[in-house]
Amino acid sequence: MVVKLDVTSPQDAEAAVKAAVDRFSCIDVLVNNAGNFYAGFFEEIRPDDFRAQIETQSVRSGERHSLRAFLSSALAFDEVGGAAQ
């Protein structure tokens, strides 16, 4: 299964979780492993690229959106009695 996911987008994170749940019924594990890297001297990196790098690898946005979407799905699954006890 392949799903487009920009980890800085809450909508993409929700859509990816929905696609996985639609296909597999639930998600057992979330691996939050995203990053990007702009090589070069600091003074050569454009401010927008630097900001994107920090935001992608930051809990403030990159990992948070995926985690929130995953937790919402997991809690909803548990409420209907689907989670293992």
C-alpha cells in the first residue's frame, strides 16, 4: 500500500491513517520516521528550506500530526471493542 503523506500536513496524516484503517481495519504500530536534509553550508541554505527541515523533524509538526491521527484512530477502535484486552 502506498499513500502520499506530507508529515507537516494534518490532512495528509488523517488521510493516510484512514487509508490504512480502510485497508487493514486497524493500525497496531506507528513508526514516526520522517526527515529531510539540505546539504551545504548554513549560509547557502534558503530560509524556507531550513524551516521545512526543522518542521519536518520536529515534534511540533512532523511527528505530531501522524501521532494525533493514529491516536484518534486507535481510541475509536478501542471504543467499539476492537482492541486487544
